[in-house]
Amino acid sequence: MLLLLAVLIGLLASGYGQRGLLKLADNLLDELQIEQISGSLSDGLHLKNVEYHSDGIGVSIAETHAQLRFSCLWQRKVCIDDLSLDKVTIGVDTALLPPSEPNPPSSGEMRRITLPLAIDINNIALQNVNAKVDNMAFNMNRFQTALSLNNDQGLTIQPIQIEQFAVETAEPASDNGGEKAQTATERALAPQTTDWEALQQQLAKPLLANVQQITLPFDLHILGLHGRDWHYREQGENGLDIAIPIVDLVADASGYDVVLQQLKINSDLIDLDAQGEITLAQDFPLDFRLSADIYPLLQAEKLILPQSAVKLNLNGALKQTATLQLVTQGAADLQLDGQLQLNQTNNPFNLHLQSPQFRYPFSAAPQSDADQANNRTNADIALHDLDLQLDGNLSQYRIALQSAVSGNAVPPSRLSFNGNGTLRDLTIQSLLIEALNGKAELNAKLAWHDGIHWQSAITLENIDTRHYLPEWAALLNGGLNSEGTVNGENWQVAISDVALDGRLNNQPLQLNGNLQSSRQRWLNAEQVKLVYGNNTVTLNGHFDENSDLQADINAPNLAGLLPNLSASLNGNINIQGSLQKPSADIDLISKNIQYQDFRLRNFSAKGRLNMDEIIAGALYLNLDSFKYADIELQQTKLIAEGNEKNHKLNLRTAGKPVSGTLNIYGGFDRAAEMWQGTFSQVRLNSPVGDWRNNHNMQVGFNAAQNEAEVSAHCWLNQQAQICFPQTFKAGNNGDIPFELKQINLAMINDFLDKNSQVSGIIDGSGKVAWFSDKPFELALALKSGQLGFKQRIDYRTFQIELQNLNIDSQIQNNNLTLKTAAEINRSGRLATDLTVSDLSAARTLSGDIRLQDFNLDLLNQLLAKGERVQGVINSRLQLGGNLQAPLLNGGFNLENLSAKMYSLPFQVSDGRINIAFNGTSSTLNGTLQTPESRLNLSGNASWRTLEQWQAQIAAQADRFKLDMPGIAQIEISPNVEANINPQLLSLTGNVDVPWARIEIEALPESAVGVSSDLVIIDSKNKAAIRQALQEQALARQAGMAVSSNITLNIGNDVRLNAYGLKANLNGTLAVRQEKTLGLYGQVNIQNGRYASFGQDLLIRRGQISFSGLASQPFLNIEAIRNPEAMENSKIVAGIKVTGIAEQPDVAVFSEPGMSQDEALSYLLTGRGLDNSGDSASSASIGAAMLGLGLSKSGKLVGGIGEAFGISDLTLDTAGIGDNSQVVVSGNITPRLQVKYGVGLFQPLAELTLRYKIMPQLFLQSVSGVNQAVDLLYQFEF
């Protein structure tokens, strides 16, 4: 024996022995498999691909490493230097686990454990762990710690690192949902078997009566648990998705003292901090504190829980009195205070809940009294000044509640509740609701120890709804009693002593009677009578095995009974017979029924149903002038009569959008559970024409198999035929073939926009099938020789035609295939071959899309005369991935592009654009060649997900020429780049302008740019403009942000001729945009001449500086009279323009300095006042000064003109010398201009009317000192 033991120890101590024992276990255990074993425990034991499988459990470990130090055994210690696992996969199916054995009876309280050996583990590491337990999956990237266990210090766990730990719950299978629901229902209805006496005796005992102390097996020291990047996710439409970046825990348990030093959790749902301590001996003193900040919780974009804060304090002693305080803010402002005595008989407690306001649905706490009042109105229900007191013990308790109630769902009320109860019952001493200037009171008793029993009495006193519900103004008094029992399948309910009276909409209202219902007698009515005005409804009798129930209705005027209701109803309903074989008679007549959008002039229903041995009866329905929403039926008649073996139904209806006739003749064989019938003379009038059957339809229905059988038939229309060529069956399974013949698409033109039109004939065939045990199937094949689509856009018509169209689509085995082929305007061909696999889950994409030789000539229909665009597109794209993350491969190529358009500042003589797709990315390159230059394009895009796409495009050119007729000719050298994603459009780069010739015709001096937020509203379009502004604001909010940083370099060969200024420009501008567009930099005006005050001025200094808004540059311009036109060339006269462009400062100056009149004389005449020679010069100077003043009034005058409907209204001077005038002019209409001038120095007045006959031909009439009518033609050179 000693020799055998020595051999065994030798084997365990050697690597050879250890490997041999593991191989032996691998051979002996079918559940265990080890692919490779190497090393030893002392040097490091390596295991590869260890697998263990048993019922319900599967474990796979790719890499295992273990290393021990055997020398520690001499010190009575087990030393493990390393225990590492990598790529661990665990699967558990609890349904397959063998039943667990019952737990052995407890041996009593825990005791201190004395260990024979100490344990030290220097490293425990797990990586790449994946576990699945039923519908819950666990994933962990890294777990690492170290620990020691000994008799002196207990269990010490070094800081634990857990990284990227994720929990994901899947939706449970619903195959047995119905069975579970049925089981739950049966369980709820089953008689209760709770032993209430035993439960009360158990709860009467103090919960801590026999607990003196709790002894831990050993001390526990958790030096830290640090979790990073955790995640919790629930599958499903409304599942939670919570990111938990930080989890920290530090705890210690020594002797009887347990301390939670830190618990910290940070997530995108809640931030939580907790500390606490408890002594597990003596009186069990404790002190626990928790605080949490809860972030808004949304579900389907609906606020479920707003941002909130929670504080919880637990302190005191569990064996004396423990106190609880819970305070919440946000979702609800609550404070709960309580005391618990867990060491007393029946465990007494006292809970007090207070809340100044509680609202549902939840909303953010109001910040002001006005907001608070508004929240009371907007909430569905709100409780104010809530005070709930619950005290007593687990055997007997008392409840008191006081609160004010308001909200959209309830009127302003005051609620008070007083009651008491035990484990078996609850007595409501008083539930008083004060509302609507009255009150309602409930007294009741409720017991549940032997089924459910209740007794209650309700009293109403002066309930007045006139102010709360003006459309249902009522004053109610009275009451009723109710009692009942529900015990398993037996139930009995009685509503007695009903006596309600009052007024409704100034009509007397009364309800009296008694009602009972039970399992044996479903309904028993004793003199139930409703009186409203002169309307009376009575119900008497019983409905049971010997039924005799009668309802009499005499209601000539029901207006006001319900809001928006008006009608008259007379008749009776009688029911006799047994529950299984009742017979019923109905005779009702109603007139002028109106309820909201429902209208019916006349209605009558008369019939009898006898469910004896053979079901027989007759029903006659008549409806006149029926209207609901878009449905209008002038007259409808329904006749159904006969018995189950031989019966008929005739339906006649006339109206819109549908009308028609239907006759059904049939019979039911109860033994075979089969109905057979014939549908004849079926006609349907619809907005697309009349439909009728080509012959009678034979229809059978098998009730046992829940299956219908329909014979072959066709639905015929003047513009279409829909046929079912063979008999088909439809039930739990179905297979319906169909044919589409001569479908004229013109039949839907009436439903399209008036500017849209389609044409063409489609033929097709297909089949739809569905099954009880697999997804449905669909096959559809369509073809057409030619289809057309026209869209009118302004004065143009865009037309596209498809020739030889073929569509073949199938859904089979949960896969969708789509094949199409068509020619486009006989100048291109489009073909697709697509597959979507696993429609219900993965939705995998495959296939390709091909576009061949598509000519852009098609777009010329949208262009004006003289414009054109040409080019050829060829593309082939292969699809992959899935619908949520599609993959594209292939190319899109546009070649031989040429374009000439008035709105395009350059003419494209040759161009190409090529896009290459590579899965989830693409690259672009292309060129646009003009007669003088070329623009190069490049870019790329990516779309890992459809929501997070991004694109980049760059444009580069050298002296690319732009021609804007009537404005400018420019050569630019751009090097710009645009980066785009769903949130931001970013523009960066440089644009050099080495050469430009800018010539702009003069504008009226009143012309001022209109701000983007300025709208002129008149009475005709005010509402439309406001709606458009709201839509624009929403579009701006929903759209992407724009950021730009573009530098514009103006070269030395840029010339400007605009508004009287001829000059060279140069400088540098930076266009930057974050939230608003800004322009920065300076433009210099060189070698400039400017026409002002009738003179030719030289620009001596010209600077335009931008420091933000492009519309408000800073001007620093100095213009002087040409020295060659001065009498004294040593004198300089000119004007200075400085300041903001919107309101510049204009001043006349001279060198040397002189008076303003003298300086202005030099500026206008080149001579001083003394040398000007005549009085006309003085008049000219005065007129010039007036013109200088009027020049600053252009914006104000223009605004006054717009207010009176006159566009381009200007105030200016005209004439020279004594003939100077002040002239006001403006456009009454786009073609008619009016100008009126008044002399400054002579009493002259002149009225001019100019009418534009055509763009350059005018008819002008002048009335003043001289009368003239002129025909003017304007030439441009």
C-alpha cells in the first residue's frame, strides 16, 4: 500500500505523470476531450482545445495554462503562480439539465471555518469569454485578479479587472405563448389553496427573533473591483441598450463588521454611489447611504422616465428600530419616511409618503409657478399635496390618503381615503372624491381568503359636469349598491338599488332598476329603466336556460345624450329560449342619425333568428343616405333569409367610391360541416370603372378544416382583367394562381397629380401561397411592350418611356429574387438580378444592377431652347451584405459628357465621371473639359452603416474660365475640398482669380439686399407664407450644419466696371462659416476712376475690408478730381467715403483746406467760387449738395415704396444749374414706370410715364413745359 501511494505521489509530482493522468481522464470520460497536453504543473501545464459536453452544458477552452509551486506544500500552502484561460465558450440550456437533487436540510447557523492549507493564487486571468444561458448571452474580453485564503486574514481578493463585459438578452420564443397564457388563465381561475392561518402565524413571528449573530466562514477583503466598458442590451423593438463605462467596488468583512467602502456605477442610464456598514451581532446596527442620478429614458422616441435623482438612507438597528428615508426628484418629487421593527411580534412598521406633485406621463419638474400650473394642465393625471400614511404590522394595518387630483384625464378633484385591513381582507371606511361641485363616496369591504368577495355602496351628490364637459352638461344625484363573488369558475355579481336622477343638457335623466349576473343566469334585469327627456329605454326579463328578455326603445329625440349625437330610435328586441338554442326578434327604426363624421338619414332592421334544431331566420336591412368620411351610399338594401340548409343573401348598394350588387345562394351541411354557395350577378362600380364576373362563382367552406374553395373566374373591367384560371383553396394553407390581362395604366391617371400621367398596357401572371408551418411564397411575372410616364414642369413636359419591360419576382423559402429588363427611350437598357436571402432575419443581399448605353439626351426635355446636355452612362453594380449594411461593388461611368446651359457659367465640351464601388466605400475621379480649360474632380465615400456615411470630393483646375453674360468673365484656379457626413458639410481650400473682367449694369440707388428673414406679408398670402416659414425653419433645424474655410486670392489682372467705377482689384478674402457665414480680408482698388457729381474722379486710395458679415464691409475710399481738369493743378479736391457700407460717411475735402462750398466748386467745376463766372455755378453747387444728402436716403425711400406696393422707388436730383430738379421715380408694375420732378430754382414740374412694350422697346409720355410722346428702342454694345 505504501509503495502504491508513493508511486501515485511520484506520478502527480512529475510532468509525465500529470500528462498521463489527464490523457487517462480524456480516454475514460466521453464528455471530455483534450486535443493537446504539454508541460507540467511546476514548469507550466498547457492544454489546447479542451471541450466538455453533457446534458444541457457545453464548455470549450482554446488555451489553458496552469503553474504551481510544490515547494509551498512544506509550508502547508497551495501556491498557484498562474491560472489562465483564453477563448472560453460556455453554453447552458436549462431545459436539458437533469433534475437537481433536493437540498439537504440546513445544519444550523454558519460557523467559522478552519482551513488545513492556505491558498495563494498570484494570477487568475480569463480572456475572450463567451457564455450563453438559454436566451441570455454573456461576453467578456478580460478578467484578471489574484487572491489568498488563510486562517489569519481570511479571503483577500486583489483588485479585480473586468473589461468589456456585455450582457445581451434575446426575445424568448413565442411558440408556446398561447399555451402559457392559457395555463396562466387557468391558474388564475383555479380555487386558491393558500393556508391563511399558517401564513398569519408565520408572519406574526419576529423576522429576527432567533438571530443573535451571523458568523461568516472567514473574513473577506475585496480590495477593488474595477469594471470598464460594460454593456447591457435587450433585443426587441423596445429593448434597453445601456452602456456602463465604469463600475468600482471596494468592500470588507472582518469579524461581525461588514463595510461597503465604495460602490460606484457610471452608465448612460444611471450614475450610482453607495456606502454603508452593518454589524452582524448585538442589535445589528447599520448605516447605508445611496445616491443616484437617473438620465432620461426614451423608448421609440417617447419619454418613459425623465432625468431624476434618488437618495436612500437606512440607519438604526435591525433588532430595535430601523429608519428608512427615500427622496426622489425629477420623475416624481417624493419623500418616504419609515420605521421598521423586525424583532417585535407581527413586525410593526410605519410608512409616511409625501409628494408636493406627481405627474403622469412623467415630465421635467417645472421651474416657475406658471410652468407648474401649465404642467398640471398638460399631464394626463397629476397628484398634488399627496400624503399617504401606512402603519400597523403584517397582520393588521391602517391606510390614510389625502391628495388633490387634476389633469387632462380627470377634472380637478380632492381625494381622501381611509381604510384598514388584514392579510385576508380590506375595509374601505370611506373613499371620498370631491369634484365637479359635488362629491362621490364609496364604502366597501373586500376579502380574498376564499375567492374574491366584495360589498360596496356608491353615492353621488350634486355632480355637475357643465363647466368641465360643456358638451355633456349633466347634474347627477343618487347611488347604487354592488356585491359579488368570484371563486374559480363560479361567479355572481349583483347591482341593486340603482337610483340615479338628474338632468342632462336641460333634459330630465333617470336610471332605475336591478341587475344580476351569475354562471347559471347570465343576465337578470328587474325593471331597468332609462329616461332621458321624452326618450325611454326599458329592459326586463332574464337570459338563461329559459330566457325571456325584452328591450323596448322609444327614443324620438336622442340629441344631447352623447356629445355631437342626434338621432331617433324606436323598436324592440326580444330574446327567448335557452342559452344554447335562443331565438331573437328585432324590429328597429332610426332616422336622422348624426354622430361626428357619421351621417345616416334612415335605418331600419327587422328580423328573426331561431337557433333550434335547424337554424333559420330572416333579416331585412335598409340604409338611406349613408355618409362617413369619403364613403357615401345613397341607398343600401340587404336581404338575408332561409335556413341553414337553404338560404340566400341579396345586397344592393349605390354610392361612391364603390357600389354594386351581390347575390349569394347557399346551404350548410351540419354533419359534414360544409357550406356550399353560388355568387351570382356580382357587379362592383369603382373609381376605375365597373367590375363584373365573367360567370357565377362557386364557393365552398369546410368549417372543420377552416378552408374555403373558390372556382375559376375572372373580374372584368373595360381597362383590365384579373383572372383566377383554376379552382383554388384558402385556409390555414392556400395556393392561388392568378393572371393579369391587358391592364391599362391610364386607369390610375385620375388618382395622380394633374401634371402627371402614365400610359401603357401590362400583362402578367403569378401565384401566391401561404402555409401554416413556413413563410408564404409569391411568384409574379409582368411584361409590357411600352410604358410611358409624363410629368409637366412649368411650361415643359418630361417624358420617359420603357420598352420591352419584363419583371420576374419570386418569394420562396424565405428568399426574394427580382429580375427585370427594360429599354429606356430606346437609348439605354436597364437590367437587374437581385436576391434577398432570409427575409425574416438576416436579409442578405446579392445580385447586380446593369445600366447600358443610357444617353443623357433624355434630360434635354427639361432645358430651354438653345440648351443641351449629352453623355452616355454605363454601370454595373454587384450587391452584397444585407439591407441594414449593404455592400456595393462595381462601377458607374459617365463618358462623352457635353453641356451648354444658360444657368451654367461654362460650356462642357467633353467630360467624364467614373465612380468605383468597393463594398462599403467608393472612389470618384473625373474631368470637365471646356473649350479653354479643364476641371479635375476626385473623391471618395464610405458607408459602414446607412446612418453614418461620409463623403469627400475635391475640385482642381488651372485658369478655369467662367462666363456670366452681362456680369463677368473670370478665370479661376480652384483647389477646394468638400467633406460631408449626415451632420456636417465642410468646405476648405483656395480659389485663385488671376484674371477677371467684371461689368455690371447700374442698379437703382434704392436697391438694398433683402435679408433672408424679411418677408412682406399681405392679407392674401399671410397664412401660406407663415406655413412656408415654419417649414423652412424646420428644414434648417433638421438639415446638416455647414462649415467653410476658403481663401479667395484676387490677382493683379482683375478689372471692374460697375456702378460708374472702373478699376483694378486685388487682395485676399477668407470665406469662413461655423454657424453664420463670414467674410474676412481686404480688397484693394487700384487705378480706378469713378463717376460722381457729374465728374470723372480718380481713385487715389481704395480699400474695402471685411471682418464678418459680407453685407457690412468697412470702406476707406478717396476719390479726387482729375488734376488735368483743375484750373490750379496744385489744388486737390475730392470726396472721402469711410465707414460701414450700409451707412457710410461721405465728405468733400481739399488740399490745401478750404470751405465746403469752395471745395465743392473745385470738385464740380475745377475752379473756385470767385472764378466760376455765373449764378448757374452756385445753383449747380446747391444741387450737388442736395444730391449728396439724398444719396443717403435710398434705403429709407425704397422701404416706403415697398410699403405702398411701388418697387424701386428712388429720390434723386436731375438737371443742371437753374434747371435742377428733385425727382421721385418708381415702378407701379413690372412694365410701367412713373417719374415726377419738381424744380429747385424755377417753378418747373414734369410727369413722365414709360411703358415697356418688350424687353428693349418702350413707349414714353412726357408732360411738363413741353408735351411729348416718344417710342424708344434701347441698343446694347
